[in-house]
Amino acid sequence: MTTDAIVLLREDHKAIRKLFREFEKAGEDAVERKGEVVNKIIKALTVHTYLENECMYPEVRKLLPELEEDILESYEEHHVADVLVTELAMMKPGDEHFTAKATVLIENVDHHIDEEENDWFPKVRERLGRKQLQDIGARLQELRKKAPTSPAQPSALKKTVDAVLA
């Protein structure tokens, strides 16, 4: 199993996008199913943004200061996703705005993933060596073991807010 940070994050992206497709395929009347899928999306995004905010972004920011603007934009995109995830976690699947809010979350995260995979990851891969990416990936794997899985966990929200304000 690889510990390359970019490979690990791409695997997360793939799993998250699979959940997005499940939500979209559920159909208008599948309220209960949409709720189940959104709960999985919330967990996956909470873990993923935590890993990027706590490890990947700070490491790349330190090693590649020329990418700081990209990183700051990513923190802000995570903040928007975190707000939507927190609101969705407090809603019931039958709530009037539930599907609309989930759809906006999906659209925003899809955009973020596209930017990372098509622009940011290639820049990082080009500038960091294989060993550095493996070291960061190993830290990501360790951090995943203690990552929050719900926006209700104080560490997830506090870390995200602290990272954005830093």
C-alpha cells in the first residue's frame, strides 16, 4: 500500500465522488436513502478536510511557500464545505432545504476536487520529491486514526477555524 500523500487524497476524492453519485441517483422521493448517503458524505468529508487542514496544507505551505495563495483558497473552500456539512448534520432528510443544501455541497466540493487534482496536485508533485510525499502520506495515515468523523466533534470545527484564521 502506498503512502504517497497525493495518491491517498485522490483515493478519498474517488470515494467521496462515489457517494455524491449515490446521492444523485437516489431520486426525488428517496428521502430516507438520501439521508443515509448524506451521513456517509458528512463522515467522509469531515475526515478528509481534517487531514488536509491538519497535515497536507500546512506541510505544503511550509515546503512550497509559492503555493500559499492556492492553500489559502483551499482553506476557504473547506470552510464553506464545513458550514454546509454542519448545517446538513443538524437537518432531517425531509426538511425543505435538505436536498438543495446537499446539492450545493456536492457542487462546491466537486469544484474543489477538480482544482486540487488538475492544478494543485500536479504543482505539488512536480516540486516535492517522492520521499517527501511518502512522509506526508505516512502522517496522513496516522492522523486518519484520530480524525473526527462528525462536525459535532469540537476538535474538527476548532481546528478548521484555527487553520483558516492562521
